[in-house]
Amino acid sequence: MGTANTLPLKEIHHPENNMIPQKAITLPAGLRLAVGPLSWANDVLEDPGADISLETCLSDAAETGYQGVELGRKFPRDAATLRPLLASHGLALASVWHSGELAERGVGEEMKAVARHAELLREMECKVMAYGEVAMMTPGSPLDAPMSERLTMPKTEVVAYAARLTEFAKRLAGEYDLKLAYHHHLMMVAETFDEISDIFGRTGEEAGLLLDTGHAVAGGFDYTRLIERFGDRIVHIHLKDVRGPVLPKRSGV
């Protein structure tokens, strides 16, 4: 594990368990371990962790041995404030989640929507941006709906969607020096192994993949299948646990 000021292209992020001592972790060359703010506060539900300060989050992360953090709702969104704050804890910014809508809009519109996030990442010298597809989701409160009610992308739209993802990834790289890390995710258009393969297998090399172990298991497949098929395209990793007893309830079974 190096001491570079920026996280390298391939990163591991652990959003669930921030109690793993650094000395117990041996990472391959070129990978560093970061933690997500979900360990302290939820970005969708405001009540969990509302009483936990950002200082506590950063201090805990640094003391546990993490080398970086992903951005959360409690973080400042300007580099002039964020950079010295993270540096004071010896942490780097790993990435930022972008809620994309390329399933239903064009690349030009998406570039306008992502500009603020992308500019912050560039100023913070990040190299990857996590992209989650939030268009074409169950109406209302999709994250509260049973997984069985998820909307799926029509087969006839997959080719065009993959082309937009590729073009978006090219523009992110060209304008912001960022690698797109496409996040397969429950309740979104790329949940199952077949859906991910169908979409991602049609994208160009410019588009990188975010491997999420928890979403893979909950999506019904072994995450090692993604490594076997798209290992050379994986640029960011989320390590997550899954509560087995909860899955049947969320699946609507």
C-alpha cells in the first residue's frame, strides 16, 4: 500500500464495516482501501446517523486505518474546504456517487447534470466516478418497493443505452480525466448478472465497472462471475455484507 496523495485507478471501498484493523489487510499492488460514509450516516434516509458528526466519521476512518473516504451528505462540496479537511486526517477522496439518467436522456444533458460532481472530483485529483442509473425505476419510492416490482429495460433499448454510456464515459475522460465506474444496483436496470452482461457487454472499453459484492448476492448471483467476465473492466469495488433474513422480505416473497 502506497502513500500517494490520490487513490489509484483501482480502489476498494468498504461501506459497511469500519472496524477492520489495517494490519490485518493485505492488498494487491495498486489497490487502496477506503470507507463509505454509510458506516456512519445514510444518504437516502436522514435519521440514521443524524447525530454523528463529520469529524467523528473522519476520525474513525483514519484511526481504523482507511486511506480514503467516499463523499456523503455531511461533507462540504467545494475542494477548497474539503481538501484540507481530509488532509488533516490523512485521507483522500475515493469517489462520488452520481445519480445518472442516461436510460431516459441524452449525453449532453447528462454532462450538464454531472458537471458539479465531476469538477469536484477533478479538483480533488480523483480518478473514478461511481455512476448509478436512477432513471427507469419503480415510480414513487423505488427503494421501498419489493424487488419483485422493479422496472426492467426493454431489450430494444439496450444497444442505444450502452452507446450513450460509452459516449458519456469518453466525455468524462476527455473533459475531467475521470473513469466511469458503472454501479450495478438493486432496483435499477442492471441488477441481475444477465442484465449487467447484456448492457456492459455492449459498452466500449471507456466504460469501467463498479463491482459491488452485496448487490451481486442480493441480485441472485456470485460476484466472482463478474470478475471472470469483466475483470479487466473493474475500476472500483464496493465490499458489502448482506442480511440474509431480510432478502425474502425485500423480494416480495
